[in-house]
Amino acid sequence: MPYVNIKITNESVTSEKKAALISGVTELLQKVLGKNPATTVVVIDEVDTDNWGIAGEQVSLRRMRGN
């Protein structure tokens, strides 16, 4: 039973885009590894940009600067 955890920043990702991610990852596991879609679990965690860091600083600060 594959378990995939996708972590993204919480920036208004639509339900449709999340559904596409879940479907796409499930299909990829089936095609590449022969995994059964019925037992594949995909979880999407949305993380606030204040709680996500790159290169030692918060993503929210980097975005404010345009990085």
C-alpha cells in the first residue's frame, strides 16, 4: 500500500488542482511501479509560508522581496 505525502505552501491551491495531484500521483505509481490504485493513499499537507523555510529564512519573507 503506497503512501505519498505531498507538502505544499498554503497559497490558495484549488480543490481541482489538488484532485489532479492525487489522480496524477496515483496513476504514476500504477504505471511506474505497478501499484494498485485502490490501495494507494495520497495526502496533501498545506503549510503556511511562515512555517516553511528556504536557505535559512521564511518563504513569506522571500516572497515579500520577490524571491
